Amino acid sequence: MISSRFTVEGLAVKVITCADATKDAIGVKITSDLIRQHRIKIRFRFPYPTNEFADKGVNYTHAAAHQTTCSQSSPSGALFTRRLDKEWYYVAAAWTGKGSIKKIADHNFMLSPSADTTLALAVSFSPTQPGVPTFAKVLASSIAGWQKFWQSGAAIDLNGSTDPRAMELERRIILSEYLTRVQCAGGSPPQETGLTYNSWYGRPHMEMYWWHSAHFALWGRTELMEKSMQWYFRAFDGARAIAQRQGYKGVRWQKMTDNKGDETPSNVGSFLLWEQPHVIYLAELIYRNQDHHSMAPPEKMATPQKLTTLQKLATPEKLATLRKYQKLVAATANFMASFAHYDLATGRYNLGKGIIPAQECHNAAETFNSPYELAYWKWALQVAQQWRTRLGLKPNHNWQAVIDRLAPLAQKDGVYRSAENVDDSYSPESKYTIDHPAVLAALSTLPANNTVDTAVMLRTYDVVEKSWHWEHTWGWDFPMVAMTATRLHQPGAAINALFKNVATNTFLPDGHNYQNKRLTLYLPGNGSLLSAIAIMCAGFDDNTIPDPGFPKNGQWKVRWEGFKSLP
């Protein structure tokens, strides 16, 4: 709740504001003698978009460009109908006592309540005409929703640590949990500024979706991630059309998009690859998180007549997950396999030319075989094959050909290059030491998987650490680097990465990850921090070291529960 207290001409005013946990609704309760004196009123004012990169919803000009009508069917409620370009939505309000609404100007309305010293108001928002809860129900929903959230999922306690950074890390973690629950747990992938204000003209970036959402599954709150995962089903036909238009099989997921899955313009979107395997990774997290203990007899499962051994061992929940997401996994893998280009001269499959890696400073016309994309491609295709096995299907030969012959990660002088076409990746004069240090991402969310040589990656880590222009990085880079350090068994480096003294690693008093004046908050930084904490606590498959991301120097006391390990 937001509680405000102030005085007007010596008279006290108290305002409580809360949000419904399950509906698009807010509640406001005002207590003051000014209500009885008819000196407190409520204004409803509707803006028009600014059509700028960052739109904070404060454009009260262009009145003729949109429409707002108000109908009041009772003394205690009203309905506003909004038309904004081609979109329609409704705002319904209900309040205690009686009141009348008067139009002040276009899109500007004033409610004059008739009440004693307390006014309770609830407002709901919907693309269809909504029902309106009462303030009491909104408040009860808010309390119950937050209690459920904080009493579920993972938790970490660093109390007793003597490293001076421990309590600051706790602060960032807890506020990031709150902010991502508020901003990133809806029915569609969030913008990088969430619901606070529009960024990039209101477009979500699907390459960032893993960093927005994977932490929910890693913290044992899979259901919050699954809500926005349904976007892939809505976007499926459009993604298939993109792949067909470009001559590929399966689906090529949109890079910049909207809640419906439409493709929007981008000067890099057609060249990026690393958003493609995300859906396979996230579906695998959902599968891994299903209940391992609710084993039902095979005859009670809704399974085909002939069950494989793996199917018989699977829970009904796991089988349901396989069947639900197999469409997405298979179609994505079909695209990935068809995108890889076979080189007759080398007998291997390449990614590119014609790609831009996660490190976007590369030239699409020249770039091929960037390390993160290669590692992600192979791992995701292997997981897709595992899904076929779990469902009793034979391996896909096209996928396996790419898995077996995908180009290795290119090296020079014992370190990984940022792409196979780049010889000079890390010299002080190199143009490739800015933006995301994506070469390290090949061993961050992903296991070594017979793709990454950890000794080579450790040398690469050291070179990147010394040569990178960290002032030209983004907020999610630092937790990503911490994840790589954790897999390399360098816990001190993992902590140092989380606290690198760079402007884009700033966490404001409210917990938001500040980037610059143009981007005053950046939710991928919060989400990636939470994912990093998961691997630093619970580790990854085949890891045997407890709390592998925290130093064993006596300065860190780490207690945790509920985290899920990464692959």
C-alpha cells in the first residue's frame, strides 16, 4: 500500500492506495474532514501518447486525436469509454456514498462526492466493460496476494555476513523481487521499463524475455512466468509467417513486438538470433519444476496406449507440460536447424553470415559463428531432442545433424573470439570491447555441454575483465557475468561482478536499476540479478559445491531455501 498523510489549511488528509492482486484494478481510501466540507474532489484525466521513445503518459494535448465518454448509471458509479487510435478500453469506477461527475474539458472529469469523512473508491481497467470491485475487496486482494507471494518461492538470508556488501545485496534482491512481481508477471512479455512508462515506443524485446522471466521459475514461482509464456501461442502464426517469408522451416520469433505478436520495425531485429532458443529454455524450466512426488499409476494417466519407459516414470504434470509446449519447442527447433547453413568446405554448420550477436556492435554482413549463439543453438536443439524422447518420439535427424556438426567456438591465443570473423577482439583499440560481453554468456545460463572448454573460458573471462569498456554495458550484463564466474568456480569474481562500480549497475533507493537519463529504470537488470542469485545458491546440474557463487572466506553466511538449480 501507499499511505500518504498531509494537511490542507490545517486539516489532515490521509490517503491509502492499493492494487488488486489478480485484476487490473486499484483502490483509494481518503479520510479527512475536508470531504464533509465538499472540498475534496476526484479528477479523472486521460492522456494521449507522446509518441516518443519514452512515454510517461503525461501528454494532455492532442485532445481531438482520441475520445472519452462518461456515463453515470447510478449515484455511486460511472463508466468511461476510451478510444485511442484503433484501440478501445473501459475504465469503471465505484465509490461509497453518492456523487456526481461533471465534464470539465475533453478527457477531464470531476467527481464531487457526498460523504462524511471517508471516501472509498475502486477503479478497474479492461478492454471490455468491466465489473468494479469495492475498495475493501481490492484491499483484501492486495493483502492476500502479497502474503501469498512472500510466503512462497525461494528466500535467501545473508544475516551474519561480515562482507560490507551483504546487506546491500539483500536490499537489491528483495526490492527486485517486488519490482518484477509488480512489473513482469502479467499476461504478456514486459517492456524493459515494465508498466512504469513506455520505452522503445512501447515495444517489448523478446531477446530480453529470459532475463525478465526465467527467475520466476528459478525461484519456485513458475506460475508467474507461465502467464506471459502464453504470448508464444498468440504469436505463433506470425512467427511462422516470418520463417516462411525468409525461406526457413518452423517459426522465427519476433524480436520487437507487441502483446499480440505483431512484428515491429527494428534496425537489428531481423539479424538477432539469441531470442529464438528462449522458449525452449523456459519450457524446459517449467518441465524441470513439475512435482517429482505426485507419481500416479500409469493406468490413471491420460497417455497414449503405448507408454515409453520415460513416460511411465513421468508425473501427469510433466506429461501435461510436454504436450502443451511441444508445439513451440518443435517449431522453434525446426527453424534453428534450417537456419544453420552447411559449409561443404569445412563439413560443418555455421550461424551466419547475416547475423548480429547479442553484442550488437557487430556488422551483420560480416559476422558469423558468435560464441553465445553457437552454444545456445546446440544446447537448445539437444533439449528439443530430449522432449521428443520423453514423448516417445524418434530423434529428429535434421536437428541431430546440426547438433553433431555445428561449428565450434572460435579461439585465438587461447581465448574465445567474439565471433569467428573477428581476429582482434580484446585489444585496447578494438571496437568489440563495448556493449554486452556476450562471449561470457556462452557459459552463464548455459552449461559447458561439450561446447565450452572451461579452461579457455576462464582465460577469456580474465581478458574480458581487464579489457572491457564496462562504462558501455547494460544492467543485466553484471549478473550474467556473475553467473559465468559461478560456473567457473570463481565466487569472489561473481560477487565483484554484482558490485562493479559502473553507472549502469546502479540500484536506486526504490530498487530500480538505473541506466541513464533516457532509461531511468531497467527491469532486465533486476531479473538477471535474481537469476544470478539462484545459480549462486542452488548451482547447476552436476555441481557439488554448496552455495557455489559465494566465497568461502568466512565473510559470507548464506542461508536459503526453495531455489531451483540451472541446467
